[in-house]
Amino acid sequence: MNPCTCTESHDGRRVVLTGGPAAGKSAVLELARLFFCSHLHTLPEAAGIVFSGHFPRNHRVDIRQAAQRAIYHVQRELESTVVVENAAMVLCDRGTPDGSAYWLGEGDLWSSVGTTRETELARYHAVILLRTPSAPDAYDQRNPLRIETQDEARAIDVKIAAAWVGHPRLYEIPATEDFLSKAAHALKHLRELMPECCRNTVPPFRWPA
């Protein structure tokens, strides 16, 4: 991260970086950490924490539902850890509405954890949605926690996009052949969402028009 001379108090606005499997979230997060100032605070993906800790994972509906409840609560607690950090932006690797895209069976995630979709959408200042590429050779299977086929990844991508419909600051970044162009669009939106006192510390990254 770049040093920042800003001494302003910040509101720690939550911004979500989301998208289907292989959409490029991890790469964009790393670029944001590299290019943005120290007032950007990033959070890890709650699902990665849950599943890397060997939470049961199979196709049983009750297990899938239990996993999404666990991910929801881990996400909420992760977000609560940064309230004293004076962050200008808390960049979340996914947000709580993402879990609804993975819910199977009767009922829904929201009633299962005692909340509503509207309440969860309102918790986030903005959403950067990266779309999953459709080209056969663009899907990266090297992530050991990723178990979806390419067709399943595209289906999840559609459900995640639907989960965020209605958010007032939803920025959709389509898949492109050139990933750097896609990343530049995402970083441009993130830069514009930073307060002005921190924005000018972010160096150019092939900013698109």
C-alpha cells in the first residue's frame, strides 16, 4: 500500500467486490492492496475461511444450508473487526447477499439467519460486480477450494448478479478478453469511491475512459 498523509477521520464505508467463480476477485483485491493507500482495509472471503477450516462440504441440502449460515455469520463478524481502524474504505471479498446465490432447498437464507434482503443490501455503500468469463480457457481450476464446473460457475455468476439487483451503487464489470482492462475498470470505480483526501494517492493504473 502507498503511504497517505491524510489525517481525516473516515467513515469506513463498506464496499463489496463480488462476482462468480473465476471472475478475477482475488487479482483485483491484490492490485487494490498494491495501488491504494493505507486507509484501504481489505477483508478475506468468509467462505474461504469456513471451507479451509474443513467445514463439511457436499451436495446434501442440509449441509449446504448450514454452510451458508456459517458463512453469513463469519462475514458479519469479519466486518465488525474494522470499526476502530479509521479506514476510508473497507473492501469486502463478497458480502452477505452472495450467500443467497448458493442457497438450496426450502426457505431462504434471510429467514434462516433472522434478517431480510433489504437490510443486508443497505449495509454496503457500493458493490463492484465482476462477471465470470464464458470462454472455455478462461476458467481457472487451480484454486483448491473451487469445486464448480465451468457451467456451474456461469450459473452461480447469474445468481450472484441477481442477489445484488436493486443496490443503488452497483457497478457491473463485464468479462473481457484482456483481464487488465477489466481490472482497470474495477480499480477506477474503487478509486472514485474513496474520499477525496485519499483518492489522489492512488497512482494511474491504465485508467479507462
